[in-house]
Amino acid sequence: MKVAGAASWTIVVDEWSSLLESPLWLRAAERIEVAPEGLVPGALAIDPLPAPSLEAGLAAEPALAEAWRAWWQASVAQAFGKPTGDFARDTAIRARFGPPGFESVAPGPLREAAQRRWAEAMKWHNARKRAGVQAMIADGARQPEGEVVRAVEAQLGRRAEPFSVSLTVIPVLDDRIRSVGGRAFLIPEHLRGTPRYADWLHGLVRALA
């Protein structure tokens, strides 16, 4: 989804990203112990929690945690990366992050679990997306980002200067908005549309506008 002013500013909001929700779902389902820090967010917002499939004790292995962290960081880089312009190449790169092969995941138990459980993850993801789209339609497709920019423009008494911001919404329980670098951010889903989110975005837009 893209919110844009008259050839002046653009805020791209990516909701229901299977690229990022798949690693988060598998971390939760398999109880993989990766502490939130840096680009790694807190626990997935999911209830009930799926049953694990890994052997007892394996989820606590540091090697598994490091493999998951590498997968997550690569997925974030892919989610915010700019296309090369070569459609075939971009499609092939993106395919490495998804089923059935998950080639972007290091060989071993983590990749095997991703291959084994991707249908479960996608069922959960698709149900979330359907519910989210229905809620958005019921709300009149109101976009809080546009409202914030209009509020900033009213304060400034002019249109905002050209700027571009990229936001990806993820269903996690923590309250931290994470910078991916530049003007790209990971937004906890439960924060979007709240006064705290509006205050944060207002400050960002004011600095750019």
C-alpha cells in the first residue's frame, strides 16, 4: 500500500509480508530461543501457539538460533531492498526465501522445519491477511500515515517537501519501532494507528518535510 501526496512525498506501507511473517511464525512454533535485539523483534502475536516439531532441546541450541537470526536478517534485507530491474533475476532471488525449498535458510534442522511446516505458516498468514483486509474495508480504508502528513502540513502552512519513507508492519508483541537504515522501519502491528505511533511518525515527517 502506498500513501502519496501530489508528486511530493511517499510513504510505502507493507502489511502482511509473508517474507517476514514466515520466519517469525517458525521461531514461535518451534520455540527457538532468539532474544530481541537489533533488528530482531520480540515474540510473535499469535494465539494459540502451534505445537513444536523439533526434538526436545534442539530449539535451545545456539547454532539454531544463529541460523534463524541469519535468516531473519537476510529476509529483512530482501524485504527492504530495491529491485534490480531484471524481473527474472528478482523473482529468482525472492523465490529462495520461500517454499518449497527455502534455499536462503542454512541447511540443517531450521531449513527442514521451514520446508515441513510452510503450509501451516501460510494458513495462519492468509487468515491474518483476510481479517486485516476486511477490517480495513470496514474502517473505510483510512490510512493513519496520510492523516499525520496532513497534520504536519497544516502546522507548517505549506505542502511537505518531497520525501520517501518505507514501513513494514509485523505482528509482534513488543513496542519498539526498529530502524532498518535510512528511512525504512519495522512497525509492531499493534502500535499502528495509536497515538504513540502518530507521535513517532509526526516527528519523523516533521523532520523530513
